[in-house]
Amino acid sequence: MTRPPAEVGMPVAEIETPALVVDLDAYERNLDRMAAHFAGQPVRLRPHAKTHKCPVVALHQVARGAVGACCQKVGEAEAMVYGGVRNVLVTNEIVGARKIARLVGLVKQAEVAVCVDDADNVGALDEAARAFGVRLPVLVEIDIGMRRCGVEPGEPAVRLARHVAAQRGLRFLGLQAYHGRAQHIQDLGKRREVMEEAIGQVRGTVELLQRSGLACEVVSGAGTGTYQFESASGLYTEIQAGSYVFMDADYKRVAGFPSEFENALFVLATVMSRAARDRAVVDAGLKALAVDSGMPLVQGRPDVEYQRASDEHGILLLRNPSATPRLGDQLWLIPGHCDPTINLYDWYVCVRGGRVEALWPITARGAVL
């Protein structure tokens, strides 16, 4: 890990840049808004840790009523469990003897479940679970439009669920039904239309499972862009929204919800060059920001556009030369995509009232195994 770019108690102006900064007031309001949505509902929140990669954040969510956390990789699950999170769902297929052994080993320490979409993988998981003396909960992942992992809804999913239920080392828990492509559809009506079709596929699969005598205890899925659709369906039991906790520039372009959540995550950058009248350069480029979902926005400065990035430089277009940032000024950049931006850092620098209040390690950073 790199050393922290700040110390607790120091003024924000003294933070070394580029730094990943959390506005604690906005962050806590986001946590509270989502918790309030689920208060008193039968559906539970299981926030996705692939966004924040930090057990501190996961435990804040659990303290507000979340049932646990989601992860995409075994390494993320290990970071959550070792950090004190006692209930983790790996929303992905885990293949390979060493990864599977690590996964089932976690079952002795916490409630851990995993997803499958292949009969051979089911056999490998069962063999490892029996060798470890545990019973591993398994969700069958169905493809409801993501075109990534997952078996087809309906009878193919039921066949695989029967196969899971027949294994002595596994327990069929339910369905994983996530439509990632729908999360960022900007038009609310179109997003609703896509999700109504997807939810219909899930409902049909659950009914087939019930007719086959298989209890579907859990239906898990959804994200920040669609969580209200799934939570209102009367079908989903868990909602996996993750980005709501921090938000990013791309999600703020999505109409309707999730606009109730605030940008709480920033890359703090410093102006390092003012060599041209209409151009400035900051010290946050590709090594400090993910640009797969577009360039970052400059918080509070509509007259300043982050135009392009190279490894160590961010090039800004200055539309109002009379009010341009000066050499050494700090700018707050809103990342285009929070998840991969966070993966570039070892520390959250958490600020409130103009000072650093806390430093949180991003312990699952780079957990690709």
C-alpha cells in the first residue's frame, strides 16, 4: 500500500494530491436515504462491495440495516469477512480448484454464498464443500438481459437448480437476477420498460421452481439505477445497489432515481500548469481516474471542462479566462465511474468541515483473484 496522502486533523488544503476524498456529510445522507427506503419492507438491502471495496463502508451499511454485502471475487469476499462482515454473497461464478477452496474455507467463518450457471462448476463446488465439511449455499444465475453470465430463465434454470439441490455439499438458495445494462439507461420510462420485461422472466422462473417443489428462498439482484423497480416487484428479496453510496458523473446523468443520491466521492487534484490562457493541467490523469464512462466533471465549476487525460495529467479547457484556477489551486473532480476509480487508490481521505476526519483503507483494492 502507498502511504496515506493526509493525516487526521489536517486541513483539506494540505492533502497531497491526487487523493480519493469522501465528503462524509453527503456520504452519510446517502446511506440514510437508502436505509429509509428499505425500512419496514420485506425486501432487504445487500449493497455491492465491488463499488467501495472497504469493510468500513460495508459495516456502516450493515449498521443501517443491510443484511450483508455482495462481492464479485473471492479476494473481495476475503477482505469483507476478515474485516468483520459476517454475511457475503459472491455474485459471480467461481472456477478453479484454488479459488473454490478459498471460497468454501470462508464458509467456516461467515455466511457465504455463491452463484452458478454450469453443471460442471456445481460438481466442483460440491466436491470442495464436502471435503471442507461445509454446506455451501448456491444461487442459480439467470440471464435477464445482461448477456454475460447466467443460464436462460425458465426450464434451463430449473434443471440447474435441481442439480444443485441434489448435491450433498450444496444448498439451493435461490436466483441471482441482475440486469447491469439497465442501470444506466438514462430515460426513466425506457428503463422501467426494460425492467418490467426482465422481472417477468424472473417471476416465471420462480413459479416454475415452485411447481417443481424447489423453494426459492432468495431472489437477489438490482442496482442503483433500478432498485425501486425490483424492490416494488414483490418478487425480489435482496437488492444489490452499490454506487448509491458515492455516486459518479455517469449515474447523475440517469433520469429519475438515482438522482436523490449525492456525489460524495471526489478525486482531489491540484493545478500544476497554467502555460496557456485557455488551458490548465491538473495532476490527476489516467492513473488517478477511470474514464471508461466519460471524463470527470469539475465540481462547482461549469466554466471548466476536463477534456482529456494522459498518464499523469488532466487537461482542462477554461471557458472563462477571467475566473480561471491558479497554479496550486485544488479542484474537486467527480469521477465518471466510481468503481474502477476507487480501485486505483489505497486510502479514502474522509473529510468534514474542511478537515480530515478519518482515513479508511481500501482493503479489497486490486482483488482480482
